[in-house]
Amino acid sequence: MCACPVCAFAQAAQDATDAQNDGALHILIDKYSQQMRNDFSPQTGTSAYTIDSQALEALPQGTDTSLDKVLEQMPGAAQDSYGQVHLRGEHADLQYRINGILLPEGISGFGQTLDPRMIQSMTLLDGALPAQYGYRTAGVVDIQTKSGLASGGNAEMNMGSYGTIQPSFTYGGSFDQGDYFASVSHLSSDLGIENPTSSTQATHDHTEQDKQFGYTSYMINPMQRVQMIAGNSISYFQIPNNPGQTPAFVDGSITTFDSSKLDERQFESNQYGTLAWQGQTGGVDVQFAPYIRSSETHFRPDNVGDLIFNGVASDVQYNDLAFGLQNDNSWRINGAHTLRGGFTVQDEHVENDNTSQVFSTVPTLSTTPETIIDNSRNQAQLYGLYLQDEWKITGALTMNYGARFDIWNSYVDESQLSPRLGLVYKLDSKTTLHGGYARYFTPPPLELVNSSSVNTFAGTSNAPAVTEDDPVKAERSHTFDIGATHQLTDEIQLGVDGYYKLVHDLLDLGQFGSALVYTPFNYQHGRIYGAEFTATYTVKKVKAYGNLAVSRAMGENIVSAQFEIPDASELTYIQNHYVHLDHDQTYTGSGGISYQVLPKTSLDLDGIVGSGLRDGFANTEHLPWYSQFNAGVTEELDLFPKDKTQLRFSVINLFDHAYELRSGTGIGVGAPQWGPRRSFFVSVAQGF
């Protein structure tokens, strides 16, 4: 009799069906789904950190916490402004997967596309990744969604400081041989983006955000399964103002402007979906998953104010449409070898519409604005093919080796063969060692590549100081990773991990110009290295964790999109000096504790600490150390016999520490941003 997971599931499912036990059948479907994900996505040799739905609920704000703040509790994740998270000294370069299926990236903005309410568990993979992972490789955020096996729903209302109102609703259920889950949330707040000043209340900072997510799964027969995933997020942001700025230009008869009255806005929209088929044929587990993602970002300037302060007012709209097909296959040859292979094909279309008002500088600086239209279209195809073997050499030693081949066709055509190797060795019952090597090929985010000609704004107030404009290229790197976990006692687990990355054409992102949209560029050489230390402590009433990371990210000689750098002397300095990347933070820490004070009362604390992001000329300085601690108290109430009622009170930035994330200086850094000041929130959740 076949011993593969699918055949074992088929027999168990048949037994459950014969017994007319629907509950058992749905449990088996869930186990089968998890087994299929594990078969397609090995973690051999990687560093893996998992947070489940219970751990999410134990955060001070529970699932009202935005996804970037959840990620900041992971090892090596440093916070930044505008919802950015930097993992292991990289700018973005995170790959998101939902139930093992690739989610193509959208246009980076302020809003978070994914809602933690959908998460059953979330695993962060980094280090030397197996061959099925390509393109975005600083880390893989693999989300397993909630299902409908635990039928029922939850309605919640979260309210608090900055006029925050955040209703949400989730519901899941099952039918015949399938299940479904859906979540909906809305956020209205007067703190949409980081405050450019240290004041407790930002000026002109309102946001409205909507998120919807849906999932359904159905067993066609004991050997085949389909799942459908769809999501939507739409966000509106006012751009907060920095009072007291000095005008630099004159617009007609207007010579002064109160910078606190600026009216800049940004609209963001992201939609994604997939319909995946999983099955077993000829002893091979197979998955085909077509996917699609549509993304839009539209920055609307204050035409008069932006002209007076910046000499340019740009109305910028990006539209990105990506669709593709992911295939994964897993064949258990025998007890020692599992062969895996597959491919990814993706086609991407980007439209960039830019209408700018500027002043002519020929022959002299004009006070009458003129309009320049600078629209562009980009298209790219990504092809990836991988093959790898997971070899259980002994009972204690497992090796995963293989390679992937990637092709990127766009305004430049590039390709690379990337070998991968991962090892896991179980030293004893308490200690596990892992290590690996990975060659990576990382194309630039096409949706952010600036296709403008350097001559477009020549002779205007938006003319670049540098006229070099070499094309942005794919990053190529060698990554080495080694680490260990040790179960010190039944309650305490420790971990350590070290990494070194040697990079050619290192990709970085910067905010250049008045529009708050990031643009990629390359350093010719780069090196990123560091170490992470983790600890967890778990007893009956207390769960605690702590992370400490030490990191260094350096680059030398900017070799693409040079005209984006506004300071020619800075560009010259970087040609012959390794400089810190703007998001490089030497020391980063995070931690939290959840204490069950009474049977239905829990106290939750978490915090982050950092040595400061880079600052100053060529990033030669850094901002001061900062810390932020949050607290929450949760009480379960017995208002209804069968349904749980939960009351939560939380405080963000408990000690009201005012700290600066960005000063407005540094390579590719725009306006200053400050962390949130102390704020209070109350939420009431009702299960049903």
C-alpha cells in the first residue's frame, strides 16, 4: 500500500465518509492541506521563526496590530517610517506567500495590504533559502490562513486616540468537503503616517483604510483539492505637514505659504487572487496556482505649495498589473530522498503617469509655472525553474541541495543559475544545527523603476544636479548562513544565527523628489553581515520571548539612476568609499511577555529598541537610540453562555518616549518622521 501523504489521507477520508463523520473529514482535510504545504516547501538549512494566532492575540493590540508591527517582533527586523520593515539590513526584498502560493508584490506605499486577522500562523524564513524561493530573498513571509474548520465568527470594535475607529468582522464555516473563511475591516484615524515633528498631534494626517480577504477550499475527490484566495485593500492618506518651512520659489504673485496648510494626498489600491489546484498523480504531489495582482498608487500634490517649497508639483500615478503561474511538484522517491521541482512564469505591466508643474530657469528663474507631462510604460517577464533533492543522509543529518535558473526580460535582459545548499544536523535531543549557502538573483521592482529621461526636466527648477542615468540592474549575491537552536530547559529555548552576504549590483530604494514614491538604484558592490540571538520562555501562565540582532549593511559606488542623487559631492564620495545603507541599524531588539494574571485576565507587554537608522552626508551618521514599549490588558467576559466576549485596553508607547525615525537627511531620505506618541485604545470583541 502506498505510504505517501495523499494516499494515507484518501484512505482516512474514505473511512470518515463511510462513518458519516463530517467533523473528522474536515479535520483530515486540514491535516492534508498542511502536509501538502510542508511537502512543497521544505525549510532545510533556513532560519525559521513562527508566530501563530494565539501569539498574535497576545500582542497588546491583538489582531488590530498592523502587519509591519507584527514583523517587527521577529528577529533582525528593524522598523522604519511609512510601514517599512528592514530584515537583516535589506531594504524591502521580502517575499509574501499565502498558503504556499506566491503573492506578487504591489507598489510600495503607506498602507499594509494584508490583515493579521486572516493569519492562523506566519513563518519568517531567511538565511540560505531552498531553491523554490527566488526574486525576493531577504526573507519569505509564509502565511497560513485561517480556515472554516472552527465554525463561527467574531465582530470587534476598536476605538481610541487620534479619533481612531476600527470595526472588523471575521467568519468561517464548512460545507460538505470544503470550508471557507472571510474577514473585513475598516480603519479611520488621524494618525495615518508618521508625524514629521515630535508633537503629540500631527497636522493633516487623516487616513481611511479598507481591507477584505476571502478563502475557500474544496476536496474534489480524495486525490484532488482546489483552493481560492482573494484579497483587496484600499487606502486614502493625507500627507502630514511640517510647519515653519521657508519658501524657496515664487509662484506668480504668491511669495509666502504656510507649510502647515499644505494639502498633499495619496491613494493606494491593491487586489490579489489565486485559484490553486493540488493533487497527486503517479506518486507525485502536484500544485498549479495561477495568480494575479493589480496595484495602484496615486500621489496628488498641493500645486501651489509644492511649487513654492520644492520648485516642482508632481501628480504621479503608478498602475501595475502582474499575473503568473506557479507550479510545484514533490516526489518521495524513497525514505531517504524527496525530489522537488517546479517553475514560475510571470508577466508584469506598469504604467507611470507623471504630470509636473515646474519653473523654467532659462535664461533666468521664472515665476510662472509650466507643465511637463512625463508618462512611461514598462513591461517585464520573469521565468524561474528549480530542482532540488532533500536527502536524509542519516537519522540526524539532512541535506537539501539543488539549483534554480531565473530569467528577467525587461528594459534589460538578465539571467542567472543559482545553486543552493542547506544542512540540518540534530546534535542531540536538545540541540539542532543548521547552515547553508545560496546564490541569489533579485530583479529590481519594475513598478518603481523611474523611466524618465534626465533631459525631461533640463532647464527647469526640477533639473537633476547629476546627468548620469545608467539602467537599474538585477542584484546578484552569495549568502552564507549558520545557526543553532538549543532547548536549555523544558521552559527555555535559545537560538543563534549568523549570516554574511556578498553582493554585486546591490539594490537599494530611495525617496527622491516631492512625490512619496520610492525608486530603486544599484551600488556596484555591497556586503551585509550580522548575527541574531533569540530566546523563548514558556510555562503554564507566562509566555515570553526576546530577540537581539547585530547588523551591518554597506555599499560602494552608485552605478544606476545616478541622476536621482541630488548632491553631486555625495555621489563622488560614494564612488570610492563603502557607506552605510540608509536603513542600516547596527543594533535591533524586540521582546514581549504575556502573563495570565487570572483565569480570564491576561497582561500583555511588548517592545522594540534600536540604535537608530543612518543620517547625514553619505549616511556617515546615525540617529539616536530609541525604544518603544506597549501594554495591553485583556479580560474575557461571560455575557453569553456559548460565545466569548473580550474586552481589551491597550497603551502604545507606554512611556511616551519621543523618538526620531528619520531626520530628512541621508541617501534617498525624504521628510523627517517621528515614532508615535503615547496613545490609548479600547476594543470590544464578540464571538458568535
